[in-house]
Amino acid sequence: VLHFKTSNSDDGIIGKSVRDTLTDSIEGASKSQRFMNKLYKEGMTARAVLQYTGDLDKQAKIRLLKGIEEFATGENNAGKIIPIPLGMQIQPLDIKLADAQFFDLKKYNALQIAGAFGIKPNHLNDYSKSSYSNSEMQQLSFYVDTLQFILKQYEEEITYKLLDSNLINQGYFFKFNEGSILRADMKTQAECLAKYVNNGIYTPNEAREILNLPTETGGDKLMV
């Protein structure tokens, strides 16, 4: 059994799922989205008070409200005039999303979810506090702050569970290739590979393989 625990744990052995950590936040976000969907469905019409003189029985109230709602609710009736019987008056109870801090709460929920998964807000399309000048630094930060811990965990768990002690003692281990994550722009990548080749770290063919190019004869020798 391979057990990849999250960074959240009560005892350091058994991981705590992100879903359990964010139960309240996910529930609140779900309810707020249903609230928005209902507002749109009703043509962004909030509750209203119908003022009238006299008294009506329950069935008459239901018929009256049903008749008014046919003209007042629904996206097709948004912005249209609402006819009401003589002597009655409608007083809307406007619920402004700004006053309810609806959008601030949605943004806060997004930040909570990002924090629980250990990812940056810009990966959830929240660029309000992003100060990166290029995508390379974003990828590097994502690797260092998020993926490095997760990949290290996976490497240790897979090596321990899938390799026997003899192979581990011989130096075998599992290692993820982070090259695609840390792939730089063309200019930086060319300069980096040239330094590796010129200083005898990579052979020309190893550098060509990184660029997905075929190997060349005589390209397997280190050069300094």
C-alpha cells in the first residue's frame, strides 16, 4: 500500500485530507455560489414587501404573489415594469453584493483553498498581489514552495515500498524529473546549456536530448 500523506497531519503519520481541512470553507463557497445562481435565475431581483390595505386569506395571497412573480422574477423580466393592483405598493429589499462583502468572501475562499493545497493564488487566476515579472520566476517559486516537498515525499515513499533493501544499498532510488517545470525561456536555456557543455558537465548529445534533438556522432565526449 502506497500512502502519500498531505502536509496536514495530526500525528505526523496519518495524513489529513484537504477536504476535511476545508470543510467549512467549501460548504460556504458552495452556498454562496448557489445564492448567486438563484439571483441570476430570478433576474437579480431581491426580496420585496407588498403593501396593501385590508386582509386576504391564504389562498388569495398565494394567487396575488404568483401573479406578481410572473412579471417580477426571471431573467426575461429583468428591467421590465411590474403591474400591481390598485392601492398596492411594492417596496424592494435590495441586497447589494458589495454591502454583503460577497466578492471579498469569494476571494478569501479562493485564497484558503490555494493555501490548503500549497499553491500560489496566481494558479487560481488571482493576480491581484502578483509581483512576478516573468513566467520563469513563477514556475521556480511553484517548484520550490509547493512541488519540491510533495515530490520528495513521493520519491521516498516509492523508493521505500517498491525497491528491496539490496537495490537501495546498491544506490538505486526513484527521482522525478523537474526539467519540464523549470524550463526557462529560449535565451536563458541556451546560455545555461552552453555553460554546461563548455565546462564539461553535459556532453553535446546530452544537451541535444534536453532540446529534443537527435544525437550526433562524436557528441558523447565531455569538452572543457
